[in-house]
Amino acid sequence: MTSPDGSGGRPAAPAAGPPDVPVTLLIADDDEVTRSGLRTLLSAQPGITVVGEAADGVEAVERARSLRPDVVLMDVRMPRCNGIEATRLLLAGPAGPPKVVMITTFENDGYVTAALGAGACGFVLKRLPVRQIAEAVRVVAAGEAVLFPAALRRMVAARPLGSAQALPRAALTGREEEVLRLMATGLSNPEIAEVLTVSLETVKTHVGNVLTKLGAQNRTHAVVIAYESGLVVPGFAG
């Protein structure tokens, strides 16, 4: 099965719930043709309901707060406010903000880093088949997955190990470190529970503790910290 980043690896987690529990989606892109095309194609995908569009970052924040979609598919380059800054503003707002998947034409490692820093949960390229973009939307909506594009792997591989001090300060337990390593492989919570032979609720507790102790915004951010600290070496999650 092809991953959302088109790298050929396994996806970070299985697609989200059944089509009778649709994911609501807002599409933000300054190009009207692209926006309209994405709306038409993604609306035809099982389990996805497009509830609105935005033509720039300011409108994306406003419409996301009024429509309250599950996921915002956010273009990086937009006028008035770019997608990364719009993501930061949106996620810093009232409780219960949507998940954000960044989408761009450019495979730029700097965009990946900035998007994760802003709190985005995924990063996909516009050239991917629509079914893969839809899969990324469903996966992020499920709240289980780590979307781990090839660009992010290159980014962490190029950075020196031990550059982050989060893990020493975090004082993770041995089991929490083990859970974090498994998160870095892209396993979902049920898959981690199966590997460790523990209950799903136990895994959820460990994941919550890991995110809190690391000060991570989401699972992807936690995995980046794991790479930077040297707990996980580049290639471990390949």
C-alpha cells in the first residue's frame, strides 16, 4: 500500500472510520481552479464531505472557526496570510480546532519543518493521486496516525543527533520510550497495543504522557523530537 507521501512505504495508520461517519473538510488554496478541482475530486471520495473553501490564509482561519470542519487542507503559499501562519493562528485559537494537513506543489524540507512547528498533522503534495490525499485527510481526522513524508525523513536525517534536550528533561519511563519508538515506526495505537500485548487504553495513556512530557503538539512532533534527541536513529522508521 502506498503511503500518503508517495514514498512507497506503509502508511502511518489505516484510513479513518467508515464512510457513514464522514470527515468534514475545508479546502484553503488561493488558486480557484485548484481549489475547485480538489473540492470535486475529494467530495467523490468515500467518507469525506467538503463543507467549504477559502482563498487565502485569513479567510481559512475565519471559515474554519465558523464552519468547524474536522480537517483543513491548507495550501502553503497564499496571500494575506500564508498557510503555515494561518495554521499557527487557527490552532492557537479557541478549544477544539480542526486538524490541519498542509498541501503544496513544492517538496521543500523547510516547509515540512515550519508546518510541523505550526502544529500541522500532515504534509502532502498536490501532485499525489487524489485517493492518497483523501487517505491523508481521513488518517489525520482519526487522530491516530503519524504522516511521515520522505521530506521529513531527509530533514531529520540531516540534523545532528542529540540536538534536542527534550527527552532528558522529559524523564520518560522505559515503557514510554518504547511506545515513542513504536510511534516513530508509524504504528497506530491498536497496533502498538498488539506489539506490547497491553490494552488500547494503556497505550493511549502512555501516548498522552509522552506528548505531555515532551511538550509535543501532536504525534508527528513527538517523533521529530525522538529523532533529534537520538532516541530514534534515521532509518529506524523506514
